Amino acid sequence: MYTLGRSLRVLAKQSRINARMHAIQVAKKTSASGVLLAANSSGSSLRSVLAPGTLRPSSTLSLAAHLRPTQALGRSRSSDPTLAPGCPPNLRITEMGQTFPPHMTSPLVALSETITRCVSTSTATCLEGKKEAEGEKAVEDPRIVEQRFVDEADVVVVGAGPAGLSAAIRLKQLANERGQELRVIVVEKAGEVGAHTVSGAVIETRALDELIPDWKERGAPLDQPALEDHMHYLTRSSSIPLPHPPQMSNHGNYIVSLNNVVKWLGEQAEELGVEIFPGFAASEVLYDDQGAVQGIATNDVGLDKDGRPKDNFERGMALHARVTLFAEGCHGSLTKTLIRRFDLRKDSQPQTYGLGIKEVWEIDPAKHTPGAVHHYVGYPVDYQTYGGGFLYHMADNLVSLGYVVGLDYRNPYLSPYQEFQRFKAHPKLRATLEGGKCISYAARALNEGGYQSIPKLTFPGGALIGCTAGFLNLPKIKGTHTAMKSGIVAAEVAAEAILGAYKAAGEGAEEVPYTALDVSPYEQAMRDSWVYQELYAVRNVRPSFHSPLGLFGFMAWTGLDTVVLKGKAPWTWKHPGPDYAMLQPAKNFKPIAYPKPDGEVTFDLLESVSRTGTNHAENQPVHLQLKDPKVQVERNLPVFAGPEARFCPAGVYEYVDDDAHPGQKRFQINSQNCIHCKTCDIKDPAQNINWTVPEGGGGPQYSLT
Ligand SMILES: Cc1cc2nc3c(=O)[nH]c(=O)nc-3n(C[C@H](O)[C@H](O)[C@H](O)COP(=O)(O)OP(=O)(O)OC[C@H]3O[C@@H](n4cnc5c(N)ncnc54)[C@H](O)[C@@H]3O)c2cc1C
Ligand code: SF4
């Protein structure tokens, strides 16, 4: 009886799947003629429509899928490169169907392969694609077409960083104040809250004071006040003191391990009743029939590298919410799909980034000056490369030191990791580190675009908060306080919307359907907040680096702007373009000869990676997806000398000899090493690498970073 029931359920699902595939509509529009061609396709004709060469590289592509037979057919949005509402999101066309850089001559090779191979997270449609491609060999495992378990909450927050946890805490505070129940769920891809956090960190307590005024009494791990500020200009062998810029003053701030602060915030949230799910990576945004964000899905776990379920397979979970807040940190993997789908960057500049690489050391107590904050410019990068270092003396003989390289660098031979080693080897830094012990290594991208790069923050059913929106204040090198404040502001707007809906219904929460609510007032509330005031005042600082004077123009302008003009210049400079487009061909440069590690202060890359505790389950789908598997070898290697092997701070990418084709190279991805910094997704000049979440719980296990 059980078997029969199960078979019937599988059959029923199967027929729904077929209906889906037959209802997929592909619309293509050539930008040259403006002609819109649409084909009502089954899977096979879909593939022929998408055959290589049927679209021009500059074409925009859009798909409309018809999930339920009752929906109207023919819905396509030719100007929107993302999937139309209701589309099965993991067709991955969301990632492909954008305006392709001109050098990507055949994006549709990748596109059609993606559909047919479909080594993707989970959905039934994918399996269908796989079946078509592989015929009888295709996987037909009922587990993979099972409907996801659906849970519902008032608010789902993606990411348990400072922004996400501040939002969750504020929501529960407001609900408690009003005696209302509010279910708040936070999903976090790290195995433990804080284990993916990378920061300096000297933090301002402004937002924390607002959120938890008695944080001291509650034992927040802010033990080391910042006591002295120093700014240095480094030459190859010496260090020249510089006046400390007023906007970088750390008076009243604290030197912390942000991991520890985030863990503590997690505890505060749980005390208030927030449900935190560490080890759960949000892999898909879910949309309702109207195209509003309905929540997220966590990825399936227990798939092998080909997308086939293993014995430990578990279907991901769907979390539906009235409001979904995305707090993924810098360059969020779901955020980027939302930005495309809702065209959130329509009225803003591209985001620009830096890569921060850091270590924590235990040093000789005689060299330790608790509370000292040092910043460095100059050596080791040249004056046209944006870069700088920091050294913060924490409590307990620990120092946190790091180096940030602007990802708009031009020379493809540059390696941010090696620049960090050169920084540490400078006599000034070496003197502090020698005799000490390196405890942790970490790397993470951070936002540099500032005010002019903030996208539209809201869309139906949700909003972007924290660094995924880009609130970092670059001259201060601080984003924790602004991330937290944005979480607080978003929470206040979301609580108003949800509790207002309860009130309007005149009933308990259970009477109000789980439909997406509008949080658009968050946009204006942020504009009215001190976050925007701060960011507006320093908006011209980063773009000033792009004068022919590079660092020197930047220093001169920063002094004038922040001391004399105080941000009141009547213009706003633009960034020259996205970071990936700044990389120049290798023929314009000479390779950089980086020194060998000494094993005392400077280290081999893989030794550093071993200090991250990184672990990804073996034999899982590669989370670093290539849109076109050939682009790296055919373009990035000859033109840019294979920059991936240098910009990745974890040795994930290698060009190795191709045994199958003697004399040629192949691109190897050691995805198990990935420390989730997102640099490859940002800096790949072909924009061919798509960073997606691996199985939840994988990745680095940072501490003290
Ligand atoms: C090298 C470096 C130095 C810095 N120094 C300072 C400093 O001194 N002072 C300061 O104030 N700021 C500093 N910052 C910036 C600061 O760290 C950030 O502004 C702050 O962490 C942003 O908080 P957030 O919550 O927005 O994002 P994050 O702290 O990045 O948190 C995002 C969280 O979301 C999780 N996540 C992401 N995607 C998903 C997903 N799809 N599913 C589930 N979970 C997901 C991540 O694992 C992470 O835990 C520094 C940053 C770097 C990289
Ligand atoms: S693979 Fe990409 S995200 Fe992972 S560590 Fe390397 S550059 Fe960072």
C-alpha cells in the first residue's frame, strides 16, 4: 500500500514536471533588429532555440516559465535578463542571461549546456533537463523531485553577521514591546555563528549603543578600547609618520574580534527568541506568482559532484516569509541575482571592492601595546594601485594585521596574497611579528564603492541590509556600525509592516496569510539616517584615487575634502567602472617576482590556508561554476596570464598541464580550499565564474578574525 501510494505521488510529480517543461517559453530579442522571437518549447526545442550561435553576443535573453497550467502563457520580459516570476530558479539562466561582455563570443554554449547538464542544486526541472541530455542514463531518484519541506516565518534573514543579527534582535525587541508574537528565522552558511566573519576590527559602538544600550553589563566582548592612532607612509625600507586623518580617529572605538562579537550578538538574538539555523546556506530566492520575494530555499545536501543524490541526501528546505532580509555581507550570492532581477543598480554606480587579507598573531609581550591602532599606505604596492595595511593591538598579546588591495588593480601579475607577505616582511612590521606566532589567516572582499554605489534597497517582499547593500565607510575602513544600523532600520520598517498587517486583520498572526509585504519605506528611512550622512560626506574620497597622481592625489584630496570642505563639494565623482573591467592585458606589464616565504613571518599560500580550518564535504557539486568552461583557458590565460591563480587568496584556481592535450593547459578548480571571499566572482575579467553557496556548514572555521 505504502509503495503504491509513493509511486502514485512520484507519478503525479512527474506529470507536473512535464507540464513545466512544455510550458517553458523562450523569448529572444536581437538588440540589432529589436525583433522578438518566441518559441513555445518542450525541452528539445528549447535546446535548439538555445543552440550556439542562435543569439548574438550582445543579445539580451529572457525566459518566461509557466509553472502552473492555470497561469497565462506567453509572459516574457525581454528587457529583464532574469527569469520571469514563477520560473524554476535553478535553471541558472538567471546567471547567464545578462548582457554579455563583448569578448564572450558564445555565451549560449554555456547557457545550453547549463540547461541540459543541469548539475545544479535541486529542482525537478533540473532533473528533467538532465534526463533529456542523458536519456536512459539520467538520474531518476524520487528524492530529488520531492517537494521541499516548507516552513513559514514573519521574517527570514539570510546571514548571521552584524547586519542580520541586529535586524533579528530589533524585530524581536519591537514585537516584545508590543506584546506580539513574531517569528524570526536567521539562516547562516557557516557551521557556527561567526565562523565566516572576517574583519579588522576596530568598531564604532554607535549602532550597538542604540540596539543594546547595556551591552557592557551583558558581557559584550568589547574589552580593548582603541587608545592611540598612527598613520605611516612606507617606503621599501623605512616608515614615515603621517598626520592622522580626522575621519579615521578611533577615539571611543574598540579593537575586537568580530567573530566573537557576532557570536555574542547571536546569543542575544537567541535569548530574545530568534531562531538561528547555522549550517544552512540559502541557495535560491523563492518568488510568488506576482514575482515578489516569498522567501528562500536552503540547498540540498548530500549530492555528489554530478548532482546525484548520495545516501545522506537531504532535500533543502523552503522558508517562506512575509519579509525576507538579505544580510549576506559583501557581494552576496543571492543579492547579485536580486540586483539583476529587480534592476536595483539602475540608478547607481557599479559597486567596487577591495580584498582584505589578514592574520591574527600572538606576539612577544614586550612588543605589545594594547589599544594601538596603526594604518599604512605606500609600499608594497605602487602609487597607482589602491592598497593599505593595518595593525591593531588587541588584548592578551594578540595583534590583528592585514592588507587591503583595491580590486580595481590593473596589473594581472599582481597577487594580493603576495603583497600581504611583502607588507609583513617590511622592517616595520617584521620587528613586531618576529618571535611571535601566527594563529589565524582569513580573507574577504569588502565594499569600496560607498554612497554612489548603493543600489535600490528594496523590492517586493524584502530588502538588502549591511554590506550586501554596500554601506561600508571606506576612509574609516568600517562597516560594522553601518551594517548594524541598516539592520535596525530595516527591522523597524518590517515590524511596522507585519504588525500593521496583523492589526488590519484584527486577528492573531495565524489569520494573516504569508504573503510578501512592502518594506519600501526602508529606503527613505536609510536616507534619513546617520549612515547616509556619513557616506555622503566621504563619497569623493575613493574616486579621487583615479587621478593620474594615484595615491598622492588621493591623499591630497582626502585632506582637503575631509578637513576643509567636509564633504560639501558640490559634485559627486564616479567610479571608472566595475573592477573586473579594470584589469589590463598581461602584455602591458612585466611579471612581478615575489620573494619566497621565510616560514617565520611570511608563509606559503597553502600553509596559510591550513590556518583557516576550511573544510567542504568531499564529492559535492562544485560551487564555483563556470558559465562557459572554455573561457579561462581560451581567453584569461593568453590575454591576462591566468589571473585567477594569483587573485584567489586560497589557491583554488590553477592552470595545470592538460594530460589529454599535451602542450596545453587546463583550468583546475580546487573548490575544497575556497574560503568564501568572493574575489573570483568580482575580479574575473571574463565574468565567467559564478560563486554559489556550497553545502551549508562548509568553508572556513575562523576564530579571532
Ligand atoms: C579585512 C577587513 C577589515 C575590516 N575592518 C573593519 C573594521 O576595522 N571595522 C569595521 O567596522 N568594519 C571592518 N570591516 C567591515 C566589516 O567586517 C563589515 O562591514 C561587516 O562585517 C558587515 O556586516 P554584514 O552583517 O553586512 O556582513 P558579514 O559580516 O559579511 O556577514 C554576512 C553573513 O552572512 C552569511 N551568508 C552569506 N551568504 C549567505 C547565504 N546565501 N546563506 C546563508 N548565510 C550567508 C555569511 O556567512 C556571514 O556570516 C572589515 C572588513 C574586512 C574584510
Ligand atoms: S575561489 Fe573565489 S571565493 Fe573562494 S577563496 Fe578563491 S577567490 Fe575567494
